[in-house]
Amino acid sequence: MTWFKISFLLVVSVSIVNAASGLCSAVKPYSYSIAKKQYPHLKSAIEVVEKYPIATWYTDRDPDSKSQARLAVGNCTGENRPTIVVYGLPNKDCQGHQSSDGINKTPAQYIKFLTDLAGTVKDNHVVYIIEPDAIGLLVGGASCAVSFDYESNLIKAVSILGANPNADIYIDIGHWILGNNNDAKIATILNRLDPSGVRLKGISINTSNFRTTKELVGLCASFSNTAKKISNRTMTCVLDVSRNFMGPEANSQWCNPKGRGIGHPPTITTGEPLIDYFLWIKPPGESDGYCNGGPNAGEFYRDGFVDLWNNGYFVQVDGMNKVSA
């Protein structure tokens, strides 16, 4: 047995239980199953990664999303919880139009989309990440976010999914809009989304991005302090650390940047009082899109995975072997 395989068994038997207690490795990304067959020399590394909890995306762009959500909940027991990213807002991504091709076109369709999910999850423990990009567009002044009534639909999402008392709900916030006067704007919007203060726990930061954990902790603390002044409630954060081990590129390239690394494994033990979870919201190795040599968004990007693995946590901290393309 090779040293790599011995390390792999140790990771599976010890580290995963300790690092991800409370989080559930619910559904393995479909892209990984294809990649293991297509790139057998990467199989061992991919299997290390996929043993950890990776978020399941519930989106109106995927007709199989409901069954994926069902699997996510069914594969978790007790208080162990899956992470589900809700991404089905009508006219989402209304400015960039990279992800706006879903089937939800009206508020009625969105309500059904949400109630289907709520009916699937029932009162099981779950972490919800709500609508990446939506608040960023609202706060950033995108007129389309207003005309397409993003806020009204987000209120529906928090209300419907928040009926589950065991749901930890976080609204996704782009790191680039946090800070300065924007924190107050965001806190005011979130207060309107959940005026009772009982459904919404806080915000998720860094989804599919590369900012360092240290920077994100600072952004969370600043935002939470502002939110406390505005609404007299403590809002906490979850961080996507799936690809942030090396931080961002110097030019802050967000689309398949080179030299990045897989971040700290998902855990509820963050060591930070305002950070509830370190999560892997973006599956490490999935492409950001047709850029820097990558394939279509969501497809496995071999060179990208190799880069992330070799520069990331498992090699740099755990001392596991590097892999080649």
C-alpha cells in the first residue's frame, strides 16, 4: 500500500469525523464520478475531497434538483445536516446573464420551487444558502434587481424555508459589497426579509471565490457590528473556504485563476465566535466557466483540480502527495 493510500485511509477514518462533525457529506458531485473514470490517476485525490461535506445546489437550471435535495436530506441522520444552496430566483443574475436560464419566470413558479424544497426537507436539520448574487445586485444598484422584484421573492424564500425550526438560513453576500456604507444597506434589507428576527441567522460570504479566511472573518465582524446597531440582533456568518487556501490572485481574477488551493475542510469548529461554519459551497475542481482554459461552468476542470490539490490544504498541511495533470 502506498503512503498516499495510507494517508487517505487516515483522513477517512479520523479527520472527517472530527472536522465535519455536525455537517453531513450528503451528495457527491456528479462531476466527480465522471472525472474518476476519465482521469483514473486523480481518483485517489478526488475520493479524499468527496468524502467531505460539499454543498448541494438546488436550482431551477437542473430538472433533477428535487431528487438531489431528497438524497441530501436522506443521507443525513440526527442533527448532522446537509448544506443546500437555493438558486432559483426568477430573472436571477439579471446583470451578467451567465446563470439566468432557469425555468422560474414568475413569483408563483418560485413559490412552488420553494415549497417543493420545504416539503422535501420537512423539519430535518439543514443549512440553507439563499440566492447567491441577489443581494449584491440589489445593493450594488442594479436596476434590474429592483424591476424584477428580487427583495419580494427573497422575503418569500426566508418565510417558506424558515418555517422549518431546524433550518439555519444564511443570505449570500458577495464579499466585494461588504464594508463602508454597504453594511448598513445590507443589514436594513435583511431586517426587511426577516422582521421577526427568528428565521434568518446571518450571511454567507465568499461563495465560489478565493478571499482568505482572515479577510472574511474581518468582514463578518464589521457587518455583524453594523447589523447589531441597526436591528439589535446578532447576525453570524458562514464562509465558503473551498478554494481559499492561497487567497485570491493579485488581480482578483475570479474565473479559474491559477495557483489557488483547496481550503480548510468543512467544520462547525471554526474558532471564531461569529463564524458558524466553514463550508465547501463550490465543489473544488468544478469550472467557473469558459475562461483560463476551463470548460463550461460546473464541469470538472482537470488542470484546475490539479492546481487546487497541489496548492491546497491536503498537500500543504496534511502532507499528502501532489498529483500531475
